[in-house]
Amino acid sequence: MEISTSIIFASQRIPDAENQIPTFGCNRGGIILRPGVTRVLCGAPGDCGGTCHTFCDAPSDGPRSSQRDQFPGDDCRFNGQPATGLHAWRTTNIGPFLRRVAEFQRSAKRSFYNEIVVDPKSWRSRPERAVEAIFVDGTPNDFEDAPEVNEDAAILHKQFLAEFGLSAELNPLLVLDRSNWDSPFRAISSEAERR
């Protein structure tokens, strides 16, 4: 079974709008996988159920169809014909398709998360190599100035470091601020900050 992840892609930011970084299901926290260790299997413009569906043709540099104006905006084609239903991007095409989807999101003023499916073998067999950091969602809300850090994630982080003999400097506990497109992650530097 594959693992679903997402790429935080700065081009998804909608100018003059207060859109937050789109995420799926990480309101309590998550992990950041180390590039070069984790093998990406495919990408998709949105929720694909953690599965690599039929692959799109390679994106062309030629004129795009009117489909670019329709959700999800990636102009995916199968054998030259517009795609319908769930589809996937080959790893070599993730960049061009992400740029197309971001262009659609900006024009439609609608931001949504992408889904990147990764092979779980590296992180299941050697999590100490595959996991670069653990994060908690620290996005400010209307109820308080500084959101409380999820204590479960802080405990998990301590256990992860102890289990594999790692340091917090190389495998930090981070806070994700989905409202901060310029610097979405920051390290939690002290115990006081975890409360």
C-alpha cells in the first residue's frame, strides 16, 4: 500500500487573497519525508485515494485545450484526448503539471492540495533515514494569538528521537503555519514554546 503526501508549492498562493497553504488531514501534525530517500511513485492534482491511476500523456509545450479552464486545470490527456476521471502524473512530469494546476488555482481564485504518492518501503524499513522532521499545525486562528502545540506530536517526536538515537538538530520538531507562504515552517526551540 502506498502513502499519500503533498507538496507545498509556493505558486499556489493566490495574490490579493488570504488563502492558506492547502493541506489534507494534517490539522494535528505530520511528517516531512527526506528528499532523495523517499521514492515518489506519481502525482495528482487532488485527492487520488493514494493510488497511481492511469498516467497522463507528457505535457506538451503547444497550445492547451479549453480543459485548462476546468477543474483541476492540469490539461491531462490520454492518447491526445482530454482526460476524464481520476488520473496521475508520471514523476518526470510533476513539475509542469503542478505549474498548470497552480495557474488554474490563481485564475479561479481557488486553492486545493495536490497528492503525491510515495513508496512506503523506505520509511517503513528505515524511518530514521526517511523522516526529516515531525511537525504540528500551528496556524493562527481567531480564538487565540498563539495556537497550542499538539502535545501528542511533541511526545511522538521525543520517542522518535530516543528510538533511533537522533538529535533534534537534525530531526527537528517544527510548527507549520499555513497562513505563512514565505516561511511556513519554524523550529520549536524550547519546552515553553510547546505549551
